[in-house]
Amino acid sequence: MLKSALTTRLERYLDLTPEERDALDWAERREQRVRAGAQVMREGEPNDHLYIVQQGWLHSAATLAGGGRQILRFHYAGDLIGTSSIAWNLASNTLTAVSDCIISELSKANLGRIFKAQPRLAGLLYAVAAAENVAMSDRLTSIGRTGAVDRLSTLLLDMLARLRTTAGGVIDSFELPLTQADIGDAVGLTKVHVNRTIREMERRELIERIGKRVRVKDEKALAASVGFVDRYHEIATDWLPLAA
């Protein structure tokens, strides 16, 4: 059995013990392949599982009063999805596959067993979820406070930073499987405005595109210009209990 993408991500921040790795392996259950466009869970419907992304991209979205959607998060290999719904028995948003994906189930009951038997691992999962919430707040703040180029720049920098945690090394480019409608629903722009913004960013040599691959040309300068902070690079673990 291949190492879970979640285990790979967590070991970026902390050397897990064999018992902690075994606890994650035991807790992850039914692996399933999900086709692009398929919905894994729906907002407002009963759901007692979280999901671990092993491969591919998904997004979580909330339905707006007028029938539109706001994409809240994109999910990649190593993500644990569903922590935002853990306080209720109903899903708080709709989870949709962007590309063909492989995901594993993690029941809330099994997560509870991890919290009981492996408190250090539970604390790390909590810290990672907290970092993701801050990153989402950063991005949503940019939507309300900045123009189109800065919004899209913040989104691309966030993707780049997050993908690095399981990409096996530093990267400056990535395959972007999103439609312009997906991007627009994430940053509050129309498809037409997204298209114009991407072209403007290319004209200003902020990014370059080859097919679906996007490269950030001067990441340090772009991050400084929009005030981007990488919330995934480092997570404090000195407060966690000692390993058993």
C-alpha cells in the first residue's frame, strides 16, 4: 500500500512515529475514484465522513441566495476535507471534483479515535486545519479589498504554496485544471473579467502559460506586491505533547 498523501503532508511538519502512521492508515477507509464534475457531498445533506485527497483537485463551494456559488477552497493531494462541517451532521458546503480524483474516507468516529489514542497527531491535524482557515481568510479578504489582478495573484500564490507541501520539492509552476468560471467563482469575477485579467498578467510578465501549465515568473516580487503570506510553509509544533 502506498503512503497516504495526508501522511506525506503531515511529515513535512513533524516526524511521525510508526504508531501515528499506523493510526492514520487504519483510520482511512474505502478508497474511491471520482470523475471530474462529480459531487462527493452536497451542502445541507447528512454527512458523517471526512475525505482525504490522494490524487487530483476538488473544490468546496457554498450556494448563494441567487443560485450562484462561492468557491471557498480548492483541495489537493494531502488535504483532509470536511473539518468545516465537523460540528454538524449536515455538510456545510458542496464538494465537487475538478479533475479525476482518488479520495479516501475518514469517518468522524475514526477521527475521534485518533484524538483519543494519538493526541500529538490530533494536535497536528488541528494546527494544519487552523493554518488552512487563516489562508482562506487571507484570500477572502483580498476579494473584498483588492482589484482583479491582486485577487488572481493571491489565488495563484496560494495554490503554489499549498501544492509545494506534497509536490516533492520546490516548484514554480503547476497544471491548472480550472475553468475560467471556476476561477471567477473563487475570486468574485465574471468569466470575461477572468480572461482579461489573465491576459493582463501575462502582458505585465507576472505569469506565463503553456497550455494548462501556469508559471509565476517572479514569485517573491509578486508576493510582496499583494502582501501574500505563505501559511503552509511552516507550522509550529513545539506546543504539541511528546510522542508516546
